[in-house]
Amino acid sequence: MSETFLIADEDAMQAMGRRLASMLRVGDVIAIEGSLGAGKTTLARGMLEGLGHEGEVPSPSFAIVQPYDAPMVSLPVAHVDLYRIDDPADVTELALDEYLMDGALFIEWPERLGDRIWPQALRLQIFVEEGGVRRLTVTTPDAWKGRWLP
Ligand SMILES: Nc1ncnc2c1ncn2[C@@H]1O[C@H](COP(=O)(O)OP(=O)(O)O)[C@@H](O)[C@H]1O
Ligand SMILES: [Mg+2]
């Protein structure tokens, strides 16, 4: 199932992130697609805020993996940016699965995973419309049935 939202500005994108945060569980993978500057990190920032994080949320584009741990967040998260990963095989050494044992993954540029993408990932696609409004399409896997808006 998928659903589309129009997001007017940065604040609305963060609010959507906070709303998503309230639905998160251990083991969730959130795949955030969109071009450079579309708002992927902004959405991740909103989700981390929703989990109680109060400090900065830097873009993980250089670190690649930025972990957030309890007690600063109610659910541990690894915020990941795969933009600089050219070969899906290179993702193996990031050991991302380990974060799913007690937390969640937020992944920017999940396209880099090719067919290694987790089939139960929640898929968030951000498109930039004329004038800068963002269109967000949320596609829910089975793992999210009954959790996302019915
Ligand atoms: N509707 C919107 N939603 C999210 N970001 C927006 C929106 N409109 C403008 N922006 C701006 O677009 C930029 C998005 O940056 P960022 O979240 O880092 O993008 P990405 O991680 O996709 O490269 C920010 O500067 C933000 O202020
Ligand atoms: Mg980003």
C-alpha cells in the first residue's frame, strides 16, 4: 500500500518525521529516497527528534553511519547515508544488520543497496515539485500493516 503527502516546508517535513517516529519498533528499516537536497536528512532529523534526541543531527554523508544510542533516544538508531557507496558489496562491512537487533536503521540513498535492500523496509520517496514543495510517497511493507494509517 502506498500513500502520498504534500509537504510545504522544512518544518512540515520534520513534523512528518516525528509522526513516523511514534510508530517505530526495534528492527525497522526506513529507506529514504530522493535527490540531493530533497529533504532526506530533514526527515531523519524529525524522526530522531520524535525519539527524544535533542542535539544536532549532522548529515551522515561523510561518516556514512551515525549512531544514536539510549538514553538520548528512546530507540537506538543508526542514521546511514550510502551516497558514497559505489558497490553494494561494500555495504557488508558496515554490518548494518547488527543495529537491527536492538534498534532501527534510517537509510539515505537506499538505491545503493540494489537487491540487498531489506524487503521489509518502509519506503519513503521524496520528490521535489515545482516551487519547492515536496511530495512524499510512503510505501508500507507487511511489517507495517496495521501500524501505518489504515
Ligand atoms: N518541503 C521541504 N521539505 C524538506 N526540506 C525542504 C523543504 N523545502 C525546502 N527544504 C530545504 O531543502 C533542504 C533539504 O536538505 P536535506 O534534508 O539535507 O536534503 P537531503 O538529505 O535529501 O540531501 C533543506 O535546506 C531544507 O530547508
Ligand atoms: Mg542527506
